[in-house]
Amino acid sequence: MIDWRYRLAEHRGTLIALALFLVMFAIYVANHPAGFTANVVNTAANKGVLLALVAMAQTLVVLTAGIDLSVGSIFILTNCLASYIVAGSPMMVALGVLGVLATGIVCGAINGLIVIYGRLQPIVATIATGAIYFGIALWLRPFPGGADDFSSDLADALTSQLPGGIPASLVTLVVIVLVIWVPFSRSPVGRAAYATGSSEVAAYMSGVPIKSAKFAAYTLAGLLAAIGGLFLTFFTYSGEASAANGATYTLYSIAAVVLGGVSLFGGVGSAIGAIFGAFAFRTIGDLLFVFDLEPLWQPLFQGVVLLVAVSLGAARLFQIRNRLDLFG
Amino acid sequence: MTDQVPLFRMEGVSKRYGGVRALEKADLVVHGGRVHAILGENGAGKSTLIKIMAGVVAPDEGRMLFRGSEVTFPDPASANAAGIVCIFQELSLIPDLSVADNIVISNPPTTFGMIDRRAQRRIAEEALARAGGEDIHPMAPVKDLPLSRRQIVEIAKALARRPSILILDEATSALTAADVSKVFDVLRRLRTEGLALLYISHRMHEIAEIADECTVFRNGRNVATYAAGAKTDNEVVELMIGREYRSVFPDKPPVAPEDRKPVIEVRNLSWTDRLRGVSLVARPGEVVGLGGLDGQGQRELLLALFGVLKGVSGEVLVDGEPVSIGGPSAAKSKRIGMALIPEDRKTEGLMLPMSVRDNLSLAALDRLSHFGVIDRAAERSAVGEMIRLLDIRTAGTAIPVGALSGGNQQKVVIAKWLMVTPRIILLNDPTRGIDVGTKQEIYQLLRKLADSGAAILFYSTDYDELIGCCDRVLVLYDGAIRRTLVGNEITERALVASALNIATNEEGPGLRPAVRG
């Protein structure tokens, strides 16, 4: 049986991202003054989960050979919204959470409908909708702030440590993967998303439901970005319509997706790879911290790591003996 | 033996694209348990006909009856659901997905809304076995398979949908003779199971072998339907082209004298394990064929000469002097003067959205420009000359080349390279999926080019072409030239025999090539 070889090849990108993260995290922990303690892990997990959620959102759209430049704005918009409505009695909090998630779904669905029926290129459509979503966020929270009766109980429960020192945020992320990503990737509509990204013409000719696939991808991307926004609120207890934050998360999500072995041409990769990509990308900042470098260096190092990782991924090009394969 | 109500009937169906009538009041009757061949030149309406049947395009008028009741297909999925499945000439496989994923793509088996991978694997293995592709691993990514294997996957994928009408549009054009006979066994079995098979091919002997009845299309109309074997090949071709038909192939000149100085000489060319010590010469005025089974290194040989492959060992001499060709731009330089007509015109030959003019002048831009600026007038006259020379049927030079028919697209690819007036012309299966009329024009053009002093290396999977066009044929096997056939030695029997002879040769590669002739 040579099945395992095909399996390995299929998950190569994800495994490389995992290895990259493990190496970087090991260096970080080894040099951290406190060492491998529950607190260090929890802090790292909390920071990583935010980007991981937005990167998952980005993955879904990138798989269909699209790109979503509004994920950062949805993330910020839902953060601002959550800072108002996730408050009060447990009942109100539950409704608030649902409201935040529904907002993300609606934002994603709008993106999907514009791309599918408006026939706009995803990059243009999501720049436009992203600006609108950010505008709404700014209208909600012209100044940073939070509700007086913000549900800090729920926030603390989801950002602290479970018994045994396991970060609650990490457990939540695993649950989200199991509830959203795994069913999606194994469902016919997920298969259709891969097919659409790999070759839209062949997918159409095969009778694949391209429209449902794209709609599902954009809508779930909105939902995942909203979960990210919710978590941001849990960490900060407040909402802030920060343009810089939105843009950073959008760009970093693309970086994480690439690090995670997801092809920007579509059809190849997995959200799990993107999660490891996100954690690896986040660890760069932590490494600078333990090596006592100025935080100002962070963008430069992140750029270098991204370039190196992408170059390693492209190393196979040196083995190509047929130049036509360079363009495949 | 035909059943009372036909399985499928099309009445008065028309389709226009802009001002062009692709299909004009076409009728077609399809019965179960029969192989129905559709013949016609490119642009005769065959593709439009099957696209309408498969739900890819909607007809302007007319109606379709399936099992006696009227149907409309707004998209391919609804045609599939009705049981009409088409294997298109342009492959419809998804490159990044695995073979099994592709086979079940239209209707994956699910349990609780998720794809059941075990069931998928079982369906894929079963379909592959039915299509004669037991050697293909269901988990292999499609993009790693060679073209002929992909075609088998394509057939397996169609069978997995349990069709009642299976349309094969040039489905065998990428297959070797051995694979074709396997596919034919499959088709015969499907016929006994009661399926209706619509078979579109430009290979006359395949139609003679498999078809029960034939319908000929010309200019968008069905001009004749007859029982297979009721007409001679010449009569059929006359029906197709609507004019009297003489020999497809131009006369060959006497075999070129051995003492003529070769334009290109290749010594001991090797590349990875795909080319093993290939040596050949081509003289001006010669058409040298490359034969053998598909995938024996013919394509790699042409790419190696054109400078596309890295790490090639051996020597290439042009006009008796050693040269090293670093890539296509070096190959086309005045000093070497080489052109390669690629196999896949859509990806390697043309920029489909760009205009006919831009495509034609692309390779020759350095000759048409002064100080880095394109001389529009020179370009216009050169392009016009090529369109006349090759009789390219286009509504203008500014329309996108993707709007032309397949045969005319291929003419544009050839014309593009003729603009650089090459002395060495490499052709990689240039007539695949092209109608008889255009083929004939291409053969004549090849001979004309040879007569004007070019040396031509011509790889073809069609034995008739090698026999009809070539002065010499080099038969390749496992990356080495195993036999050379000259002049009258080039017969179908000799070509097949040398390929089979070699194929059953247990001594395998590494032996000294048995060059004769």
C-alpha cells in the first residue's frame, strides 16, 4: 500500500507549518525567563487564537481562488458591536453573542452575493465592503470603550486556563475547528469549494455547485471573523474601531494562510495549516521579546520569516528539469 | 432492433453566436444500445450540438425529447441528473483533487452530510476498473497523471454517474492504440448494457471499428444519417467537406539524398530517464517523423531541442556547428531559427483573450520593431500575409483568438511561428482534435515549408499522418530511437510492429538501439 505517501503529500503544507511553529515556539520557550509554564502558554495561545480565527476565515475564501480583504473589517466591526451587546444578564449575553455571530454571517453573505451575482473580482468587492463594514464600526464606536455591564465572566472563562493549565481559548479553537472546518472540508460543498478554486471551468463542466460553494466559503469566513471579533472583545473588554488593527489583521491573515501551505491560486491547503501559520507568525513577535529586541523590528522580522518560509516552499523549483513546470 | 420510442430526440434545434449560425434546424435521433458516430468538420456544429445536449449552452429554438417527453437543461448538472453525461474534449478534471475525488465530484457519497471516503474509494475503484484503469491509484492527484491516464479517469468519472447516454467528444484523441482498444472494449460492454453512446472523433478508422450508425454535420445542419459501413471513406469525407475529395496527403518528393548537409544534427542526447542517447539528423527539405507509442520521449525530445529542459547532455549541431540553446528565445534567434508548434495550443501556444494580431506577431516582435517600438504598418502587412497564406478564417485581426474554431486556432499557432521564418520546425502532435479539412491544409503547408528548405521534425500519435507526410520515421521506445523507417518502409504494419516488437522485448532499455534503414 502506498496510501500513506499520498496522504503525506496531501498534508505536506500543513505539516511544514506545524514544524515551523514548533521550532519557533521551542526557541521562544527555551529562552523565556519563566520557561514552559502554563502562563506563558496561555498568553501565547490567547494572542495566537485571534489571528488563527481570522486566518481560518481567509483560508475558506482563498481555497475558492478568491481573497477576502474585508476579514479585518468584519473582525473590528464585530468587536465594536460585541462591546455593546455582550452585556447584562446571562440571557442578554447569549443573545448578544448570537447577534455578533449573525452580524459576521450577514457580512460574509453580502461579500459572497456580490462576488457571485455581481460578478466582481473578490479583491475589489471585499475592499469596498470592507470599507463599509469599517465605516459602520467607526459609527458604533467613534471612541474606544465598552459597556459598563460587559460580561467579564464569560470573557474570563474563555480566556483563562482550564484545570491542568490548558488554555480555554485553545480548547475553543479546537471546538471551532471540529464544528466548522472539519464538516465543511468533508462535505460536498467543501469539496466543491476546492474544485472551484482548482479549476472553475472544470468544476462547472462537472456539474459542481460553484455558487453554493462560494457562498458557503464567504459566509463561513464572515462567521469565523466574527468569532475572532468576539474573542478580541473578551480580551480587551472593549471595542475600538482601529483602522490600523483591521488592516493588520487582513494582511497578517494572508501571511498566515501562505505560511500554512494554502495556495493563493486556490484549491490547495487546509485551515489547520493556516492556524499553525498564524501561531508561527505570532511567535515572531514573542521571539523578539525574549531576545530583547526593539518591538519596532517586528514588521521587518515578520517580513523576513515570511519570505524565507515562502522561499523554502519554492525550493522544489530548483529540482525542476522541465522549465514548463515552473509555470504550472 | 431499434426500440420503438427513441431514447433521445432533437428536433429543429438552432443556435446562433452573434451573427454566426452554429446550428441550424438540426435533428438527431439516438437509440439505446447503439454507438452513434457524429462526423463533421470543425465548425460544422458538432460541439454546439453536444453542448446543448449536455446543458452547457441553451438552444435558441427547437425541442429535445428524452424518453418521449420534452426536456430542457439549464446547466450541466440537470443534464447529468437526467442521465446524459459528456466526456468533453477539453478535460473537465480538477487538477488539485485526487482521482477518487474527481470521479465522484458531481455526486459524492455522503453519510450525515459528510463525504463518505470509504464509499468514495469503492466507487472510484469500481469505476476505474470498468474504464480499464485498474493501474491508476485512486489517491493520486490528477495533476500528476499523464494525459492518457487522465482521459481514462475522465471516462471512469462519467461511468460513475450511471449515464443512459454517454457522449464522447474526441475522448480518445490523447490515447495510445492499446488504450483505445481497452476503451472500445468498455464501450462495447456498455452498448450491450443498453446505453446510447454518441461518439465524436476525427479518426475514421475508429469510427469504422466502433460505430453502428453515423450522422454527418456540415455548416450546422445534419446532412446525412446512415448505417456504419454503408459509405466509403471517400464518400464520407465528401459529405463532410461538401466538395470533391482527393488524397489528404500531398505527394512526397523522392527521398532526400544522404549527402545533403543537415540543418540540425543531434548526438547522444540524454535527459533524466526520459531520453537515452538520441542521435538524429534532419536535412533541408525533409519531414522527419517521430513515432512509437505515446509518451516514449518524443515530447521531451522536442522540448530538449527547444531549450526548455534543464540538465540535457549530448550535442546539438546547427549547420554543422555545436550550439547550446538556453530557451525558446535563443532557439528562435536568427542564427538557429527554430520553432516549436506545441501540443496544447490553449496553454502553450496562444494567449486566448488577446487578439489574433497580437498572437500572430508575438514571436516575431523583434523583427517587426525599430528601436523597441513596434512598426504597426509592418505588423499589419505581415499579419495579413499570414492570414492569407494559411487561410485563417477570422472576422478580423482584432478579435480575441479564443473566439476562433479549434482548427483556425491551430493555424494561428503555426502562422505565429512561420512569421519568424524558421529553418527547423518542431511539431508536437499539431493536428490533435482538428477537422479533416484543416488537417489537409496543414499537411500541404508542411510539405511546402520543407520544399522551401526547412527541416521538419514531426511528432504525431496518428499513424496515418506519419505514413502520409514523412520522408523518414524514427520510432522511439523508452526514450531511445529503436528503429528508423525510410520511404516505402513506412507502413502502418511496420509502425505498429516496431512499436509492439519493442514493447514485448524483454531485454529492456539500456541495450544498443537497433537502428536500421
